[in-house]
Amino acid sequence: MTEPEIPQKRPYPMQVEAGKEYHVCMCG
């Protein structure tokens, strides 16, 4: 079996707005 490829080893930056609620999925 080949080694998995990790596209990015750090969090992805994203724009957020004050007063809004955000949900994040950490699924693999």
C-alpha cells in the first residue's frame, strides 16, 4: 500500500464575519 498524501499540514485560513455562527467538520 502506498503512503497517503496530506494536502496541507496546517489549518486552512478562512474569512469569518462577526455575529455569525460557524460549524467545522474535522472528518478525515
